Amino acid sequence: MSREQVLPDLATRIDALQAAVAALEKQIGRAGREQLKANALSETQAERLAAAMDALRAAGERHEAEIVADRQQAQAAVSEARLAVARSMFPALDGLDEAIRAGRATLDHAARRESAEALLRRLLLGDADADEHREADALHAALDAWLEGLAMVRRRLLDALAAEGVTLIVAEGQPFDPRRHIAVEVVSADVSPGTVVQEIRRGFMVGTRVLRHAEVAVAGESQH
């Protein structure tokens, strides 16, 4: 083949090769762009999935927090309801305390009435007043039994309150504490000023929370 024939054929091959290279570059570029799109789509999907998971996790945490809050609210409501029932028992205890106090005062008064003169007359008259004294003794025994019954009811009420965590406030003999006591009377007493000498109405607390302050009489300053 002559030189004149070789050159055109070589030029044709070069052109074809360049065209093939250009086509390959175009194909590679197209593939690269598709890959970039695919990568971008994959990244977007991954981001969306991560966002969805975060949202789901946050929703789960909120739901759990709401459940905990609802449970705590329900427990607090139940606790307050139980304390309300406990408070409703306070007047009954006040009544029992007053009845027991009055009954004991009656017994003490009856015992004091039996003076030395009455006792001497009983000894001198022998059986003359036996029936009267037996009747009086029977009345005293009945009153004692009645007071013991009231005391038992009172103990049961206090046990029921203790089961709810409600306890009596210790007041008598203690220094006056305005957080737990209300002074309704100041009296003279042979104790340090500011000492509680009498509980007029009992107080109650649950834990460190005061449900009802104790009403007390407090020793005042000595006048001497």
C-alpha cells in the first residue's frame, strides 16, 4: 500500500478512535452523573430515614414521659383522696378525746366526793348503805368499761391513720414549734417558758407535711 493510501486510512482510524473515546467519555460522564444522583438519592433517603427514626424516638420518649406523668398524677390524686378520708376522721377522734376526757373527769370527781366523812359513815353504819355503795360501784365500773371501749375505738382509728402514714404530732412537754403548733392559750407553769404544757386539740402530720396543727397551751414567762 502506498503512502498516499496509508495516511487517509490512518486518519480515518484516528477519527474513529477519537469518536469512540468521546463516546466513552460521554458514557462515563453519564454514568458518573447517574451515580451522583444515586448517591444523592441514597443520602437523602438515609437522611429521611434518620429523621424519621429521630422523630419516632422523640415521640416514644414523649409518650413515655406522658405515661409517667399520668401515673404520677393518678398516684398523687389517690394519695390526696386518701388523705381527705384521713382528715374526715379527725373530728371523730376529737369527739372521742373529749368524751374520754370528760368521762375521766367524772370518775375523778366522783372519787373525790367520797370524803373521809363519807367513808367513816360507811364504816359506822355497816350494811345500811351497802346497796347504795354497790350501786355506785356498779356505775363506776360501767363508766370505766365505757371509757375503755372509747379508748379501743380511738386506738383503732389511730391505727387506720397510721396505715396511711398519718401520725400524731408530739406536743406536750415539747418546745413550742410554730410549724407544728398553734398557741391558743398562755398559762403559768413550773416549766421553761415556751414549753407546751397541754394539748387542747391534737395535730396530725404525714411524713414532714402537717395536715392539722396541734392547738396547745404554752407556758409563759415567770412573774417572779
